[in-house]
Amino acid sequence: MSMAADIATPEAALAQVLADWNQAGARWSAGALAATYTEDGLLFGGRPGHCVGREAIRGYFASYDGVILSGAMALSETVLRSLGEGCVLAQGMVDFAFTLAGGQRTRSTLRATLVLRREADRWRIADHHFSTIPAAPPLGD
């Protein structure tokens, strides 16, 4: 299979984005992490608020400078859907492993939804939403 065909599959798109994110996360570089998102990307992360645009996403990751030394994510139970040429939906679970300041290591598992968009040079995250797994259905009080 040619390289052009490889980057066209949803599986290859997700693998490339995860590799890029993990490479940036290994050294916790806010700029490199933000570069894995589209210029108009959306992120619902672990802090309150909604990050809109790559600069806001860079600020989100920079807010962890000095707290997170490195991070890695792996997806599991992932269902992939092509939403059209150059657009992939990935939904499943994400497992995070972080090394924090002081050497503490943490792990967490969350629900994950990513929309990936093919740009001229590579796939990037257009929409990112991670959320905790509820202990019970959210039916109210």
C-alpha cells in the first residue's frame, strides 16, 4: 500500500495524530501539543471552559507547565467513522499516563471523542472532547 493510501484510512489518521500528540506530550511542549490541533480547533479538556482556536488550546496546555512534566495517551474501544473525505470521527476510551512535578506518576481513563481533519501536511484534531465516566446515569436528583 502506498503512503498516500495509508494516510487516507481512518486507522492511519488516528495513529498519526496519536503519535504526534504523544511525541509533544513526552516533553510537555504546549506549542507542539497545540500544533496537533487545527487552527480553528475546539477542546473540552480537564479544566473549566471551552478552548476555541489553536492559541487558546496552546494556553490550555501551557496552564499545566510546571505541573505536568510528560503525558501520553492511548485510545481503546475506539470506533472510527469517516465523515467524508479528509474527516474522521474517533470515539472510545482514552487512557492517560502523566508524570507530574516531583516524579509522581498518575493514570486516568476517560471517555473520548475526537474529530480529525486532514490538512495539507498532516491530520490534526479539529474537535476534542474527553469526559469522566459517570458513576451512574445522569438522571438528576
